[in-house]
Amino acid sequence: MDASDRGKNDIVFLGAAGTVTGSRFLLRHGEKEVLVDAGLFQGPRVWRERNWDDFPLPLEHIEAVIITHAHLDHIGYLPRLYRAGFRGPVFLTHTSADLAEIVLRDSAKIQVEDTEFAKKKGYSRHKDPQPLYDESDAEGVLTLLQTVNFFDPVQVIEGVTAEFFPAGHILGSASVGVEFFGSRVLFSGDISGGDHPLLLGPTDIPAGVWNAVVLESTYGNRRHPIPDDSFERAIARTIERGGTVVIPAFAVDRTELVLVAIREAIKRGTIPDVPVFVDSPMATKAMAVYAEAMARGDVDIRPEKHDPTMLNPGQLTIVTTVEASKALADEKGCIIISASGMATGGRVMHHLKRLLPSPLNTVVLVGYQAVGTKGAQILGGADSITIHGETVTVAAEVVDAEGFSVHAGQQGLLQWMVSADTPPEQVLLVHGEDDAREGLAKALRTEQGLHAVLPDYQQAITLGVQAKSEKAP
């Protein structure tokens, strides 16, 4: 290390730069390093294969990890870090820890099961496919979790403190302000536009001068449409024609929101009271975490939502076994909610394989579909997709129910930035495709006069020096 570099504070963008997934941001001061988020890349192969790459910087310098929330694209790389030798503390909120335990165990299980299935069916490109990590790696990294309360500063390592603020994205999600060797950087994490049905909106940007705000931009070039009744109308007409509705839903948070929406539609009489099946072990466990948090009135839950019974639409069945999941093939006129939300794996793939070829059925997409995922292919009007090495015709109705997004649109992101009492020195746009980042950057520059930057993958940006950046060595 050159002597001139000893006092520099850099952020190195090891993921979610030019893509929505794989959130990994390294804070670096000499050989002192703290990683903010450790997510999996999802979507196109060119991104997914980066999960298998060696970590681009020496792991021995990473002393701690800070997690904004428990979605797979923010925590799913943790077991891989553990497998590579990381043993430092991982800081996150209490309910994020509860959800991370579920998500990481399930992810490891699916990694192993999908690898074995690929071996059995012979559709892997690799002669001897191996999982990215296994259950032992997940269990190992769970021992490193250290929970924190919202609004209580915590020392991460000497010279580094972090404070977690409710972000309104999913239960336990946080924006994290980090004091890093004299620099101040705020990581938005994923934030809602304040309209989450169960959670309070994101906390205003804390007071003071921030050397940088690392801002998500998933929907940075879009305004969310005004909520309509497309979701319930799709369900009603599918049931009327004798079909089945399958909803690929993220196991954490989205399943809960879908259940609440179905319950409210049944109460209004806009859809019939039909059997609803939740076929995802991870979603079932996450529902329990949400129910407990609602019952005790956690600080990030809306006060009027302290009632866990609203997660039950009426005829709710929790599918607990593989045999019961397979038996759903005999069910008609029902709703099946199953993970994963982008149709990248899990039990939902078996349901899609069975239901997609019939025009009686409907696939309702209730979340962001990253480029290259099966969900994006279905949404894009593909005539067929490949599932488990087989070509599956897409004849079912496909509905994009946009009202379930828990990411802020462009207007929500701009409003959050306006909440700062002092403009930050720079806004670093991440967690978005390039067109989304460019749209948001333009709005930030023209409407708020902010210095907006679109970091590249593996780029290092020096905190407090707007124009100076370099490629990470």
C-alpha cells in the first residue's frame, strides 16, 4: 500500500452495479475493510456466474459485514464467504436475523437439491456439478450474526460505527448510516415509497453532511402506476373458467402481502372464497416471523396492522411436505402461492411446468422480474421456456400485477432524497439496470442539483472526492 493511500476511504462496488442483484459494497481504509451486504447475483448467466468467482479482493482484510435486509440478493452470498474462510461479525436487525436464518437455510437446501436434480436429469453443463454452498456453510455463518436495535449506534470495528433506520421495504429492513474512519456514508438499502401495506415508510435521511448516499434505483426511471384491480380481476376470471392461479411470490414479505390482498378482496366480494395454498417451506416460516412481529407491535410495523390474523384469507392451507405439494396437481379452482418470486428455482417451477401449457390457468407476477430470469421470460411473452431441461409451452394467461412493489418508484426515491437537511456530496446509484440508474441520475441532477454517479462493477470511489475514482486492484 502506497503511503498516500493510507488515509483514503473508498467504496468498492462488488455487486449491484449495472444490475439489480448481488448487492456487495466494500468500505476500505488501507487494509481495514467492512462489507455492506453480501448478496447473490441473479438473472442472466453472465451475472450468476460471478457468484462462483473467487472474491475479487483479499478476504482476510474484511473484518465485519453489515446487512441491510434479509432478501437473497443482499444476504445470499454470506455462506459462500463463510466457506471461503470469513469468520467476522455480521450486523443486522433482530427480525432481519430471524428471516436470514430461514432464507439462508432454505437457499443452501435448494442449492444442494438443485445440484442433485441436475445430476440425476443430466442437464447441467458441468460433468460433476457442485452446489455454491451447503447446509454446513449456512449453519456456520448463522453463528456470526449479531443483532442490533433500530436507532441504536453500534461499533462495528474500531473506527467504524453503524446506525440502522427503518426502510419500510420488508420486515426488519434498514437504511444504514456508517461512520467510517471520519467519513459518513448512508446506504439506503432497498426502500419503499411509504405505501407498504404492513410497514411504516422509510425514515427520513438522518441529519448532517453525508459524504455519500448509496441509493437503490430498481425503479429509478419509473413512476409506479396507480393501484388498480388487475390482481383480483385476474383471479376472478380464472376461477370462473375453472382454472388455477399460480403466483410466484418472494417467500419473504411478498407472500404476506399477497395473502392480505386476497383476504381484503374476498371481504369486498370481488373474488370468490376459494382454497389458497402456500407451497413454500421458507414462506411458511417467514409468515411465522411476521405474525410474531405483528402481535408484539414491532417499531417498523404500522400500528393498525398489529393483528396477525390478517395473514389468513379464510381457506388457507400451508403445504408442508413434498407429497402434499405434488398433490396440488389434483386441485382446480384454487390459488397457489409458491417461491421463488422470479421463477428461478424452488417448488414454483414444478407448478409452472404443469400449469403453463393450459389457457385455463393464470400466472400472476407480483414482483420485479430481473432480466434473464424465467419470470422475465414469461412476462416478456415467451412462447415457451425451459424448466428442468424440458421445453414448456406458455399458453396460460400471464398478468403483471404491479401494485405489489415494495421498492420506491422514481418519485419516492426523489422524495426520500429531499428529506435530507443538507445535500450529500455525492449520490452513488446502485441496485438497478443501467436505464433505471440513468433515469434517476438525470432527475437527481436536474431537479435537485445533486452529484449523481453510476459506479461500475469493481470500481472504487473515494469518499468525499467527487471526481476521483479508480478501478479496484
